[in-house]
Amino acid sequence: MKKAMMVVSAALACTALLSGAAAAQGTSQTVDVAKVNVQRLPAGYRASKVIGSDVLNDANESIGKIDDLLVSSDGTAPFTVLSIGGFLGMDSHLVIVPYDSLKLVDNKIVLPGGTKDMLKMLPEFKYAAK
């Protein structure tokens, strides 16, 4: 009787272990893969290098600095947090502009048609508390 209980216990344990592995194999892939040009992409700009950069207007005047880059919660569009005015981060006014409104010209970041006054009129951006 003792031997039979051990055999049944072992069989149940094997069944439980094998059924877990089979369920894992049946999971469908949910990650989309995109083709990327790996020769061209390294010539792009890393976020770590863009953050802190001056943003210039058409007259080559500094109108702010890039404080951060944000991706929308639905992942569809990147945005740029600009710091306008202030000194050493004090009394600065944060605003959001779409990342694609910035142009990269001769290794400089330009906001065509942008001015400090125009940017200061935008609603102030505040980071979420979380």
C-alpha cells in the first residue's frame, strides 16, 4: 500500500510539472519586431546626449534647454520637456513640445519660429508625483 501511494504521488507530481511546461509553450508571442537600418541608426542622437542641450531659434539664439524626453503613455509620440529661463535650474519654466517640432541643423537643435516669449506662454509642465 505504501509503495502504491508513492507511485501515485510521483505520477501526480510528474503530471503537474509537465502540464506547466506545456502551457508555457502554448503562449503566443506579443512583441512586434521592426526592421531597423543598423548602419544608419548609430549616426542618430542618444537621449543622454540630447538632454541638457541648448535649443536655438532661427536667429541662432538660445531659447531654452532640453530637460527631458518623454514617451506618451500609449507609446505613440515622443515629447521634449524644455526648460525656459531661470538660472542654474532655479525659477525655470518647463514646457512640452512635440519632439518632431525640433530640427537638427549642423549638430544644433533648432525650434523653427520659436522664441522665449512664445514658449513662456505655453502651459507650465509639472512632472507626475509618482
